[in-house]
Amino acid sequence: MPEMRNEREKQAGNWPGIVNGPRVISYNISEGERPGGIKVRYKIRIAAGKRAKELDARQARVIMEVLQWQRQHKHP
């Protein structure tokens, strides 16, 4: 059993800690998945706290606007 505990402790040391402050996740689309060969990269910014609440409210307003527009322009 002590061997298993030592292995878990080694693995736990490989996990990144919680990062304080702004974080960005970047992802590049592989060459075979690119539309028309265009180089595509996604960058996702992670917000927390007050900034996250502001962004959530802004996103909710925009979603409501889109849904209202869609309802007004709905075709049977």
C-alpha cells in the first residue's frame, strides 16, 4: 500500500495548480480540418468574479435579442 500512496503523490505533483488571474486557452485547427486551407486559431479567455458576472449579463441580453429577432422573422 505505501507504494500506491507514493505513486499517487507523484501523479498529484504533475497536476497544474489553480491559476489566479486571467487565463487564455488557445487551440489551433489542424491543417486537414481548415476550411479552404485558412489558418484558424481559437482563443478563449476565462473570466472570473465581477468581470464574469458582467459578461454573463451581456451574453444573456444578446441571446434574448437573437431569440426575439428569430421569433419576429420566423417563416411558417
